[in-house]
Amino acid sequence: MLDPTPAQERLLRSYAGAARRAHNWALDQVRQNLSTRSAERAAGISEDQLSGSLSWSAYSLSRLWNEVKETEAPWWREVSMHAFRSGIRDAAAGLANFSDSKLGIRAGKPVGFPRFKSRNRSTPSVSFVEINHQLSWLSPSRHAVRLMLPRSPSDPTIRRRRDQLAWIHTTTSTRRLYNLVASGRARIQKVTISYRGGRWQAAYSVRYLAGLPARRAIARSARLGGTVGVDVGLVHLATLDQSVPGLTDEAGHIANPRILENQLERPAKLNRASSRTKQGSKNRAKLRRRRARLLGRIATTRALYLHHLTNALVDRFDAVAIEDLNLTGMGNKKGHLGRSVADASLGELRRQLAYKCSERGATLVVVDRFYPSSKTCSQCADRGVEAVRAKLPLSSRVFECGRCAMSLDRDVNAARNIAREGARLLAERAKEHDVAGLRPETQNADLRSRQTGRAQSPPAAAA
Ligand SMILES: [Zn+2]
């Protein structure tokens, strides 16, 4: 998370604008070239007489840009070359995906022609690639809360910008990354600066060179092993399927930090204030920006506390089961806000677990979102019977089973179901691979359940 000065922020915005300009210019060149050639073809001109086809590589598009930048962007000297390169690189990557998809060598959904970026609707972002001077990215002080943007030495305006865009304050420590890079265990491939959730953020793409960091040593008595299920909601930061001393309360809940409780009350107020303003008015736009910033702050606060949780989970258990992101938007009808906060938390939880699990040799299991974790009775399911309730209003905090008369906190019930389903998936996967025991270090970090063929028998333990 960056904390730029107003002058630095203006520069970052102009960098992002320059990246967008070059990105759109490159796409436009390619589109014009394609349409010229297809018009010529339609007019019956033979293939060897067509206008030359344009190379889509970042290298040749950059060369072309250098020839025209004086007319296309007369202000180019005011911005680092890195910014234009960033936009052209993005355009070239999008074009490569598009052509790979057309040729059928790209897996997944078909990819269309890359979209042009709009000033208002796209996320301002710019990325920097610098491979030679790795440590120039980061402040030499290990307690650094600063970041450095690279400067091109051949740039004539360097002296003017030097004072403005040297070090940018970060609100989080870069110490871990600095240590990894300084000791030669990792290399930074790319730094992307973007404006999300009302704040500027820096994201580093890192390649690990040597072996991954070993599992952190924790007291043997603290290790529990087996699979843990995690449910993310609004009322609690998270809920586990079991109680873990020093981490959860007796039921398995991890409470929201108080600072978050205070933050969570405010978006509703902003929503109400916003509904009193006129559509399209300046006041409404202002409130919308304030709301975005607040939601960003809530997400950051949660992310901060989730690190404590994910460290504890990865160190204590062999496998961690979570739910897939609710991309369809089903289930939570309480309002846009609660859902976006909970979904952002789940996304962040998954991101942290994915890299921590693969670093420290645990397994992350993602349970399909079609699995009705909050509507299934965990006690009946433990006995091998499927008892699913058709509807469970969000307001009722307790799950009551009509079959076995169990009454349990709804989040704990959901976490237990997630744990059982996760363990079942792991067992199924182990069987598929025909290995006697699970070897967590070779497990894929992103194991998904299938929609069909759910076994009816109770799962084998994955411990
Ligand atoms: Zn039941």
C-alpha cells in the first residue's frame, strides 16, 4: 500500500495516463492494419499485394511508437519511458492472448480483441520492468516503508523528476521482499502500481530462484495436522470447524478486530446519505468516492488481520479448506455492501493461503461454490445422510436441523461442512493418484471439487 505525496500522486496519475495512451494507440494501429488488409482482400487484391501486416510484438510496437510519439504525444518528455513501454507491453500481451485463443493454443474461454482503456472506467495502472538493478526497487533500510520507482538513465529530464519521484512511502513493510531479493532467493520481474479501492498499491511479480522458504518451525504441540475448514463472513473475521487454543474462541470464531467493527458501521450511513443526493450530482460522486475508499480500507484492515490467521492455519494444519468465490452473486441477499466485503475477504484469504501453502508445504483445497455448505446439516452429513435445508435466512444465526434436531451456530456449521468436503476431495484426489498416503508438498495448491459424482459415503480422514 503506497502513501504518495500529492506531487507524487500527480506523477503516478500521469504515468498511468501515458500507459493508457500508448496501450490504446497500439491497439488502434493493429485494428487499422487488420481492417485495411481485410478491405483489400474484399476488393480482390491478391495476398502478396496486400499492405504489409503489422508485427504485434511489444518490441516492434515500441519501435513504431518511438517514431510517432512526437506527434501522438508531444508531452512524452514529461513522463518516464517506462510508462509508455508498460502500456505497449499490456497491449501486446492482450493481442498475444487474442491470437493464441483464435489459433486454439490457449486453454480456457475464448479471448476477444483486447479492449481499449477508458479514462474513467479502467483502473489506472502502470508497470515497471527492471531486471538488472534488483535492489534499486526497494529501500535499503530493512525497516523500510518506502519504495523506489526506477528512472531511465538515458532520460534527459531525469534531473527535473529526481526530486519528485524518488521514494514513495508505503504503509506496509517491504522487509520480507527485501530479504528475499538481497539474499538472491528471489528476483523481481515486474512492479505494477495501480489505483484500487481508493488507494495506490504496488504489486511485485517475484520469481523464486532457490528453494522455497521452509515451513516455519513451531512448537510440536501446536501442530494439529489434518484438514481445517474456514468460513468467511461478516459477523466474525472467520470461523473454523474446530476450536484452536490461542487463535479462536471455544466455538471456533475469530472475532473482527474492534477497529473493523467501527469501520463496518459506516458504509451503511454513506449509502443512506448517497440515496438522499441527486443522481449524477457532484455530491453523489463525492460520496461514491468516499465509499470506495472506505471499502478499500475495510478490505485492507481485514487483509492485515487475515495474515495472522493464515500463518497460524498453514503452520498448524496439513490442509486448509475454503469455499470458492461467489462469482454468481447468489446466496447473500442482504445487500451489495456485505457481499462485497465478505467476497473481498474470501479473495484475500485465498490469495494469502495459496502462496503460504505452496511455500510451506501445506495444501489448499477449494470447495466448489455449488456445495451448499451453509444449508447442509453437518451432523447428519457426518453420519452419511444428506440433510439440506431449502432456505436459511441470513438473519438467523443458528442452523436448526429438522432431521436430527441439531442446533448449531450457522458459521460453525458451514465451516464443518467445508472441512468435511475438503477432506473428501483430498481423499478422492489421493485415490486418483493411486498413492498410499497424501504427500502435501506435491499437492496442487488449487484443488477444485467437481460438480458431479459426489460420493455418498462419509469421507476418509486426510490426516
Ligand atoms: Zn441433522
